[in-house]
Amino acid sequence: MDDLYRENLMDHYQHPRHHGPMAECDAEAEGQNPLCGDQVIVQVKLTDGTIEEMRFTGHGCAISQAATSMLTELVQGLTVDEAAALPSQAILDELAIPLSAMRVKCAVLGLGTLKLALHRSAGTPLPAEWGDTDEMVWS
Amino acid sequence: MDDLYRENLMDHYQHPRHHGPMAECDAEAEGQNPLCGDQVIVQVKLTDGTIEEMRFTGHGCAISQAATSMLTELVQGLTVDEAAALPSQAILDELAIPLSAMRVKCAVLGLGTLKLALHRSAGTPLPAEWGDTDEMVWS
Amino acid sequence: MTVSPLTPTDLARIRADFPILARELHGQPLAYLDSASTSQKPQQMLDAMTSFYSTSNANVHRGVYTLGVESTDAFEAARDAVAALLNAPSRREVIFTRNTTEALNLVAKTYGVQNCGPGDVIVSTVLEHHANLVPWQVLAEQTGATLRFLDIDDEGNLQLDALDAIAREGNVKLVAVTHQSNTLGVRPPVAEIVAWAHAQGAVVVLDAAQTVPNRPVDVQALDVDFLAFSGHKTLGPTGIGALWGRESLLADLQPFLTGGEMIRSVKLERTSWNALPWKFEAGTPAYAEAVGLHAAIDYLQAVGLEAIDAHEHAITDYALGRLAEVPGLRIIGPQTAAARGGVVSFVLDDVHPHDIAEILDRHAVCVRAGHHCTQPLIERLGLAATVRASFYLTTTEAEIDRLVAGLLDVRRVMGV
Amino acid sequence: MTVSPLTPTDLARIRADFPILARELHGQPLAYLDSASTSQKPQQMLDAMTSFYSTSNANVHRGVYTLGVESTDAFEAARDAVAALLNAPSRREVIFTRNTTEALNLVAKTYGVQNCGPGDVIVSTVLEHHANLVPWQVLAEQTGATLRFLDIDDEGNLQLDALDAIAREGNVKLVAVTHQSNTLGVRPPVAEIVAWAHAQGAVVVLDAAQTVPNRPVDVQALDVDFLAFSGHKTLGPTGIGALWGRESLLADLQPFLTGGEMIRSVKLERTSWNALPWKFEAGTPAYAEAVGLHAAIDYLQAVGLEAIDAHEHAITDYALGRLAEVPGLRIIGPQTAAARGGVVSFVLDDVHPHDIAEILDRHAVCVRAGHHCTQPLIERLGLAATVRASFYLTTTEAEIDRLVAGLLDVRRVMGV
Ligand SMILES: Cc1ncc(COP(=O)(O)O)c(C=O)c1O
Ligand SMILES: Cc1ncc(COP(=O)(O)O)c(C=O)c1O
């Protein structure tokens, strides 16, 4: 089992970083994975085009919640452009466990929601490849 | 081949008996087998509840036309009730060749049409088993 | 008369017929506990289809030649087998569809559209699979009829006391209900519902996707008006299901899909329809799948549907007992085997059901996690998802034991 | 670049893959000349389905467990294979249906109903199979749109000169045409029709049931808007077909059938739909049949669709030459192989086509007799029925020779 739910993953799931709402934020979005019922709400505080803090709330499977928790650490200090360009692989590398196509959706839910928040606050359109994630619900 | 289209059958097909319309008749009906495009129009002259003559017109495959021709001879002199009770097997016995379910419909087209004509002229409803021949078109 | 469940010898013999059960995952044999989603297939069924394709395949209802006759006979014999399975008064009442979903849509889009309008009421329930719920939403929207849902109690038992208030809202035209919930295993009181509906002059549409596979289902005894099931849950192939409907109702309906097979005569100006059942089967049907379904029905009848029912009952009883040993596990739905079929939904503390299913998969135990295509039911129960284990004629106590062991490991991995 | 047809060695190798060709009838090997009705199946396709059922079967899009993932991957890979076969811009444009008929009904009952009304014109042709004719009759009746049919000349060539008069009758919204007549083998001028239709702002629905099996079909090159075909004519199993449609059109449509799979979220009050292509696939799809179709496509591509096309052309040319030797035989439709696919309809003096087919069956030669689901065409040609022989990648000159010998025997038996 242990290659599935590694210690690091379980640690993030049980002790999520940057968890809980932010009173004031510069960018915000919500994402859902209807298949699993996973949900994350992402909020971002920006300073001079740089991510000062990303926080999240929501619920769902260990993968979705741990991945979003890891993401909050990964993007801290990145510029908006850097974060918006972050590939899915970055978060899969953090999780470091084999995932089926179905669970990859859980893993990238937080990242997709972050990108949506950043693009929306910048007024830029979502990149074309997100057209393929249309099994997810963004709002 | 010869067990398929026996001489007797071919003789009836090429020289149909009682073929061609009747000027005046006591019972009449038309039957079609949409699958093959077979058609027969049956006319009957009755005397005292007995079939004096059955005649037919129409077109179609050898089986349907030969079987109807044979039928005209088979029913001559029968009472209406006897003819109306004639089983399909009677006509299959006359044809005396093996027939698939699909070709049985060709074989009994004339008989079905005759029964319809007789029941219609007597004002009696068609027997229930004819409910099963509803791939055919009667008019 | 009670029928004895399958003996261990029966079970071993049956399991040997299912080639997929020989598969190993992560070094362990498969424990397939997702039969409510789809059934696995006996070799006999697979052989029937392959042998049909290898000897008699030809399009049906068309060829005069030998193959065409054999193919048509095989297809229509499958219809007879379905008619006999359901104790249908006539083979003309059996319409082949892709699955339960298409069968229910067929009713909505023919009987429903042709009989419902403003002032009419359609009744469904909160228990239903989406297949027996969304088509009625669409029908109500299209026709202006009112749609009402019967509620359940917290164990999933359907509450009929709202019926009389519903009847005061308009002419009740159609009541759509499941024969068994695919999520909770609960069986609604169909006889009472039928009596009430018929007193209103309404027809009853029974979703029998979860019962035709595992017990005798008799449309005349049930006295329903339409009934749907899926071949793939009944040991048969995917791509085939059936609708049974009363001939007196089907005869008056305009067709569903149009094209070849279902016509009597086509002219550019005007087309007339074929007789039942072909009026409702447009185009080349899934005839090889019908042959497979026929073999599946033969298999089920050889084992005996009463025996399968008894086996499911016994194994469900065993499972409920064993699952009670897992700390933090809560059964959703009826707590005893008496009131349910071989489907058990549960939650485990606040571990997410998808994590449970994924960890169980590492033990080669296959269960489903999610809403099971019953979102309104899951929401009504105040849940986001459940884990569901479901049983069939191949399920053994050893597989249940592996489920329980796996769940204990879930607790360990998830630290609860 | 011309591709050479299959060599005798290729043909022998291909034929060895089709188990049914080993069958004998009345002591003679089968000469199957009814591929336009349905194709026979290579062992590779049968094995792909059996092996899928025996190792990976689970319901798709649902299970978190390994089998469910494998099953879903196999199903979606089949969609990719269809998209590649048709050169579709996106896999989201490929919708699995039961057959061509359901695909065409889907277009009529979504795009058609949502876009046509009184004052609009729908155009079809007298060449069409009932599947591409009756749905438009029903659509016109339901929406109040006008339905017009393009006529043919006596060889079956579609006459386009009526188009401009048709355009003056209203807004042309939809043009439905066959890529190849299943009765005459004639191929309408699709490029001209598409150019005309698009100039009117109309969409083109192409019935490619007779062409996807035997030549490269490219939806982008054709520039049509919807295209339908059947798996069972394409070496695949029954129970599966596909609709391809432009994403920009499909995206705006309301769904066809409703239930599981095709939803995003279901509440008692309101339901929202899934993304393309799943929005149009309600219930458990024919996923094992999709796996079979994938294997069939792989088989066709390994042989090469250009080579199959060239083979059909060569064998049709041979057949037309040999059939000309039969006294009293009249070919219906184009008289040369250049203008047609591998389908030849004929009549023989006034011998009824069913008698011809039945006598040929005694020679183990399988041909169809009747109206071939094109009653308006048969009537337009002043006929009641034809005999149709149709060819595919397994057809040999020896089989054509047996057809001709059989026809000479028909003359003898029928005394003409
Ligand atoms: C040109 C054409 N269109 C449509 C169809 C209907 O195909 P299916 O019966 O597979 O739906 C056929 C096959 O008979 C055909 O040849
Ligand atoms: C109760 C019930 N109804 C309907 C369905 C839908 O069946 P299908 O997907 O085969 O159409 C299912 C299966 O998932 C079911 O369990």
C-alpha cells in the first residue's frame, strides 16, 4: 500500500498547509471534480505580480486535498506568469505516486483552479489546453 | 436444385390455374408480403356456402404464385367453413419442398388472403392466430 | 418453499466458468464486488457469440439465403428467451434496446410525449438511478406536465404517504420506480405502488436493471406496464437491453427511431410502420448481442434464479455481519439482509470513498466509490459519496473476508 | 498514385482470417456476396472482444479500480481510433451509437428539431436508404419544414439541377445524402452538394455506411458537417456505430437520450449536461463493441483502405464483365466500374429476385433480393425488387464465377 499513500502525501492530507479562507484576496476561483465530488476553493494574495500566499478550502479525496496543499507551497514566491505556466507534471512529481487517468484529475484539480483564478484576475483567457479538462467544473 | 423447385411447382408457376379476374364475385381480398413484394388478389364465387370457384391475380415469387394456384384447386367444392379452417400445413404439403420461415410467408400468402375474403364476406372476425401474420399487409 | 442457496461445490463450478476470475492483480486473485455496475461473463456466453459470428452471421430479417435465415432465427429466438424469462404474454411485447437507459428513454419519448401534457403529473422517486429520473425531467419540461418525487426515510424506505396529495395536483399519468435501488439495495413496495397508480389510471414503468439479473421477475405477477433491464448486468454482452411493454399500449404508439426494419412501406410522401415489436427497432439491431444475451439467460436458468436469489441473500447477510466488525464503518440503507438485495453501500469514518476504493484495489478487491448515478439520493442522505460492494452468483465468503481485511488496511493507511 | 489491388496471396491470407469462410453449405464453400448488408468478421476482431471480456471487463467511466481504468482506457482508445480513421479534428466529435440509423436519428432529433421550422427546407434524395430518408420525413412533419428529394437519371446519377428551385422554396437548413447507394453502388457528387449547401447556410449530413468500410474517408476533406457509419459493416461487431459531427455544432445542441454518463450534475429540480462527446452517450455504452470496432479498424488499416478500394474496384470490373455473359441479365445503375463501388444490382428476365436468391443459396452463393431498404429508389426505377451482389476485401474472382454459374442454373430451373 505504501507506494500509494506515501507519508508525505498523508502528512499533507492530514495537516494541510495554507488551509482555510483568506479575508481579502486578489484572485479567487472554485473547482469541482464531479466524478469524485472533490471541491477546492483557491484564494491568492499577490504582491507586484508575485504570489505572496495561496490558500485553499474544500473537501475531497486524499489526492485532491494533499495535492492542493503541496501546491500552496510550490507556488509561493512565483510570479503570476510562472504559476500560470506550471505544468501538471510539477504537481504529479510532488505527489510521487503512480496515478490512473481518473485520479490524475483529482491531482490537478487545485492547479487548474489556481490557473483559473490567476487568468481571471489578469483578464487573460484560459490557455487552450484547459479545453480538455472539461470534465471538471470551474466557477 | 430440383428438390427446391419441383416440376409440379414450376408447372403451377408457369401455368397458373384459375388466374385472371372474375367479373362478379361473392368474396374478395388483397394480400401483400412487403418483404418480397409479393401480391395476390383473391376472388371467390360461392354457391350455397360452398366455393364454386376461387380465382386470383397478382405477381411475385414462384412460391407465392404457385401456392396460390394450387390453392385454387384445393378449395374448389369446400364449404366456406372448411376453407376457413384449412391449416397452413395443407398448402405446405402441396408445395412439398422444404421452406425457410421467410419463404413460408410467401407460401401462405394466398391462403391468408382467401381466409380474409371469406371472413369478411361472412362478417366473422379473423381467427386469433392471424394476429401472428402481421408482417403481411391485408386489405 | 425455500430454495437452498448455492453450495460451495456449485460456487466453485460456476466460478470456473468465468475466465476473468482467473486474473490476478498485484499478485492476488480478483475479488470482483461490482456486479451491480456490470456483471462478468461466463465462457458459455462468450462462446455463443463467437460461434454465431463464425458460422451464421448475416444481417437479420433480410437475406433469403441460409445464413440470413439462421441469423434471423437466432435473433428472434433470443426474443423468445427474454419473453419467457419475464413471463411476457407475447413475444411482440419485447423490444431490444442498447440498455436500460435507452429502454426508459423510449417510453418517455413515445408513451410519455404522446400521453402527457399540462395538468398531468408524472411521479418518480428520490431513490432512482439517473436513467429513471432525468428522462422524466426532460419529459415534464417538454410536455408541461408536473414531476413529483416520492421521498424516503433515513434507511431508504420509500414513503408512500405523499401519494394522495400528489393525486390532487392533476391527472397522474405515469409512475416510474425502481425494482431495487442500485445504491442501497432497498426494494420499494412495488405492488402497493402499482395498485395506487392503476387506480389513478396511470401506467407504471419499472426499472428492473437490478433484479432481472438475480431473481425471477414476472411482468404478469408484477402487473406493471413497462419494464426495462440491461443485458450487461445479466451475464450478457454490452450493447443490448430490453424493454417489455403491454401490447395494448405499445400498439397505439408512434415509433421511436425510424429507418430500416421498423417500416412496412416507404414512399417519398408517406411511410407506414411495421408490426410489433419491430416498429420500435430501427436499423440493424444488436443481433449478435441478442444471441449472447440468450446464452446468458440459458446460463442463469440452468443455475436457477431462485438459487441465485437465495445465494445473494445469504452472502449479503454474511457481508453485513462481517462489515459490522470494521470500526467506524456505517452501513447506508437497510441494516438487515431481509429488506434488500445484494448491494451494500457504506462509509468509513471520514475517509473519502475514492481513497477507500483505491486502497482496496491494491488488495485486488474491486468496489465502486461515488454517487453511483444516484446524485439526488446521495444528497438526500446528506452524503457526498459512498463505497458500494455488490454481489452476484460468483461471490464467495472468502471475497467478503478480503473486503473486510482490505478495509482494516484502509484504516491503517489513512491513519484513522 | 494508384495503389495496386490485393494480390492472390494477400487475398488468401485475408480470407484465412475469416472463420465463417470455412463453412460449407450444401457441400460447397460459402460465397458470401452480401457485404453491403453486413460484413463478416476476422478472428482478430473476435479475439479482441473475447480477450477484453476475459481480462478487463468493468463498466466504463466509473470504477476507480484497475479493471475500471483499463476498461475506460480501452473504450476511449476506440474513440481515438475512429477519430483517426475519419481524420476528425477532435475526439470530442466522435459519438458512439448503435448503428448508422441511430446516428442519423440523433442528428434529426437534436440538430434537426432545434434548427428547423416552418419556412425551412430539408433536402434528401431518392437514392437514400430508409435510414437517411424516414427520419427526415418525421422531422419535417414535426417541425413544419418542407422536405424535398433530389431525383436521379435512369442510371442512378443524382440530378442537381433542381437545387436552385429548391432554394427558392425557403431557407435550406439541412441536406442529407448518401456517400454511396447501397442498392446501385453509385456515388453522388458530394463535393458539389457540400459547396451548394454551405452557400445556402445549410449543413450536410453524409450517410457513409457504404464507404467507411472500404476506402479512406476524411471528414475534413469532405467538408461535411455530420457523418454516420455502422461498425457491423466495417468488420466490427453489431451494436455499435458512430456519428461524427463538427464540434461547433454539437457543442450547442441539447442532448438526445438522457440518464447516466451524459450528465454533469443531477438535482431533482435541475440537471446539467456532461462535456462532448459524453453528452450524447446515455447509459452504459456498447464498450466491448467499441473494443471490437477498434480491432476491426486496426485490421482494415493493416490491409490498407486504398488497397481494399482498389480490390473492390477490380473485382467489380470483373463482375460486370462476367455478368454481361448471362443472357437476360440487366445491370441496374451505372454500367461501368468507374462510377460505382462494389455493389451490383441486377434483374434476370422476369424471374423474381427471391427465386434467384433462393436458387443461388443452393449453390452456397449468398446474395440479397428485395428492395434493400430503398423502396422509393426501387419504385423510381420502375422495379419491384432487384438481386444485389456486393463485394469486399475477401471477394475472389472464383466467387464471381460461382455467382455466374449459379445464375445460369437459375435460368435452367426457372425455364427461361
Ligand atoms: C447506405 C446505408 N445507409 C444506412 C444503412 C443503415 O445501417 P444500419 O442498419 O447499420 O443502421 C445502411 C445499411 O443497411 C446503408 O447501406
Ligand atoms: C437501477 C438501475 N437503473 C438503470 C441503470 C442504467 O443501466 P444502463 O447503464 O445499462 O442503461 C442501472 C445501471 O447502472 C441501474 O442500476
